[in-house]
Amino acid sequence: MTTTSPNSPLLVESSPPPIVQSGPMAWLRKNLFNTWYNSLLTVILGVAILLSVWGMFNWAFNLAKWAVVPNNLALFMSGLYPEELRPRIWSMLGLNVAMAGVTWGLLVRNQANLFSRNILIGVGVLCAGLIIFPLTRPSAVKLIAMVILTLACAWGGKILGQRKLNLTQFLSAAWFLVYALSLLMLAGGDIRNSLIFLVATIALSIWLASIVFKLLTKFDVIDTISDNIVGIWAMRVLWFGGSLALFWPLYGFLNVPLPLKIVTLVTYLAFVSLLVPILADRKTLTTFVIVGLMFGLGYFVIMTVADLLGGTIGLKAIGTNNWGGLTLTLFLAITGIVLCFPMGVLLALGRRSQLPIIKGFSIAYIELIRGVPLISILFMGQVMIPLFLPEGVRPDNIVRAIVGLTLFSSAYLAENIRAGLQAIPRGQAEAAASLGLNSPLTLALIVLPQALKTAIPAIVGQFISLFQDTTLLGIVGLVELLGISNSILANPKYLGDYAEAYLFIALLYWFFCYAMSLGSRRIEMALNTER
């Protein structure tokens, strides 16, 4: 046993605990001035930053000629859109902010307080900024009305969401309806040629077909036909004959070469020969054909009645040559995003498919598109798309640009989604199979939601890239935000004002890109992807 005395050399005196310093001075001393060389580097960089900031402020407030922005603000926002019809742009903006408010209210319907203190402070600062800022001051009343409309619709959306709990499942359809109405407001023209009329006609046709189907089911007509061999063959003939009636005029309109017609018809015959026996055994063929026939007849009747009424039932048409500025940029970006997402999902699933033809086609498409620059695809779309159409039929430049953007972005998006699919452990699919789920249900309910949640950062990054890629469309003749800026700077009155104009549109691009990035981070937090 060893003992130590107070005077023993083995006894080590304990030192007092270190003094913990806090505050800004302690942070500066620890992070910026902890050594002599860090202190020197901090001073040098601090002086350089101060000089840069001073120079920028001096240029912005004393040297810059900002007149190019307020004098042409309407051109930056809506291009060459007729001035007397610009209330349509405001109406379209009001419709979208109202829908955004309703969506906000529905999504936060379970929160006790919709408008927190921070939100109210932010709204007050925003309204004050709209009044003080010179660019927004002329339209401050309209913009503040938009803010109030958003808050009112959010409050109404929360009340509706608390009373009707299933309203959130209709948000996607509601946003599609808003998009169709916005397109009608922007383009004008006969409503019979608009997307909203097409959607309404299809919905009404489906409703009429469902009523007829219920009547046929009530009187056992479908069972009678399905139990009769003559009825089964009549359904097969109707299916194939209706398909030919649909495909043949479409082939003629698209100017499809004869070899391609033969290949597609042979493929369709093989598909029918494999699928019809399966459907016939389950009495699904008769139901499918009758519902399709009723839908076609309903669509024909509605379109015929609309044509018989005659007259222009719509707004004054505005040609796409008058579309431009930020409005055109947002329209192209939103349409491209909406179209490329489902294509990217299908291509990602096709590349992972076990069917050699589907997998080979998906791989060939993705690798071919990713190996070609976007500008080449845009030029090819401008030249090659009319080759597949009859003489004299030329799609609009905006349609060709959207096709090019969609084809290009869907290939990159497919790889992002495929990465998310590969990150899902195989045990997830095996667990779903053990519960009795088949492959489509496993993919739709188990695998794909997790894959999309994992790939949110990459997907939103591709959306941001697509939004920025709209700047290339000026090369093919579209006056989007960058294109209208170049047109404004071509005016001799604003020669040399490049920095002011480009800085303004750069701030606009940054605002929308940061909004998408912020939205993606909020979605990630809501879905707990970081845990």
C-alpha cells in the first residue's frame, strides 16, 4: 500500500478551470485573431471587402444610370404585350396568388395560429418596401392588394381544410385548372381552342360515359355481351376498328413514313393479341370498349354542339410574338418542369426495367440526349419538328422551345430519380411483397415515394437549371427576360447601360431560383429527410 503526503512529489496540484469567454469579442479573438498570421489575413481581407462594398455602393448610388429599368419595367415584365390588355397579366397574377393562398391555408390547416408574429412582421415589411421602393411604387396599390388577397385566401383555405379534410388531394387538379385558365388569359382567342375547354369537354364526356355505364350495368347489358361469343368478337372488332379510326388520321396529320406506320400497326396487333384474351376472360374487354365508345360519342356531341353555336366565345387573341419578358420566362419554365417530371420518372423506371426493349430504349434516349448540348436540341426542334407535320402546318416557336426543353431536362431528371431509386434498400420491396403487394403497388406506394423524397435536392437542382436554361431561347427568336433586355439595350437611348439592366435581371433570376431552393429545403424538413 502506497501513501502520499502533502509534500510528496507524486501529488499533482489541480489547476483552476479555464475561464469561458462569450460575446462577439471572444468570438472574434477565437476565430479571426487567434494568431498573428490569421490577424494579418483578416485585416487584409476585411479592407478588400470594405473597398469592394464601398465601390459597389458608390457606383449604385452615384454613377449607375438606373433609368433603363423603371422606364422599361413593363417590357421587362411582359415584353411586347399590348398595353391596353395588360390587366389580363394582373388578373392572371391575382388568380395564381389566390390559389397559392388557398394552398397555404390547406397545408397548415392543423396549426393553431395561421399568421404568426414573424409572418405578420414580414408582411408589414413587405408592404412598406412596396411603397418605398421606387420600382414598385407606381404599382404599390395593386401589389399590396395581391398580398391581402393571399392572406385572405390562406385564411379561407384553412377554414375549408378544417371542414373538408380531403380537399388537399385535389390541389394538383386545382393547380392544373389554374394553369389552363392562366394560359387562356394570356393567349386569348376562341375558348374552343383553349386547354381549359379541352379539359372541360373531357371531364363532361367522362361523366356522361359513367352515367351510361351505370345504366348498362343496372340492366345487365355488359354481362349479357360478355357471356356471348358473338358479343366478345364484336367488342374486339370495335376496339381494333376504333383504334384504326384514331391512328390513321393521326398518321396522316403527322406525316408519318410508311415503314413507321407498318411497325406501329404490327406492334399494336401484337399487343392486342396478347391483351384481349386476358381482358375477355375477366369481362373487362366489354366494359373497356363500351366506356371508351360512350366517351367518344359524348366528346363528339359536345364538340358538335359547340361548333353549331358558332361565334367567338373567348377573349381577343394575342399572338405569341407579343409574349415576352418575365411572363414568358415563367411560362416556359413552369410548363417545362411540369412536362419533364413525369417523363423523367418513366425514363428512370424504364432504365431499371427487366424488359430489354423498354430498358434499351430508355438508355438510348438518356445517353443520346445527355450527349448533345441544349442549344443543339433547340435548333433541331426548330428545324425537325415541322418535317413530321403536313405541309403548311408549323407549330409555334414557343411550342418547339417547350418540346426541346422538356426532352433535354427529362433525360437529366431521369438520372436523378434513378439515383434515388438505387438508394432504396431491396428489403423495402421484399417487405412489401411479403405483405401481398404486387410490383406496381410496391413501386407506387413504397419505393417511388421514398426515392423521390431522397432525390429532392437533385430534382430541384434540375428545375433551377431548367429555369436558367430559358436564357438560351433568345437564340431561337424568343424574347424572354434576357432577350427583351438585349432588345432594350439596342435602343440608342440606353447604349452602355449593360451593367444596370443585367444586374436587374440577375436579381430576378436569383429571386426565383432562391425561392425554389428555399421551398425544397422546407419540403425536406417537412418530410424529415435529414433524420
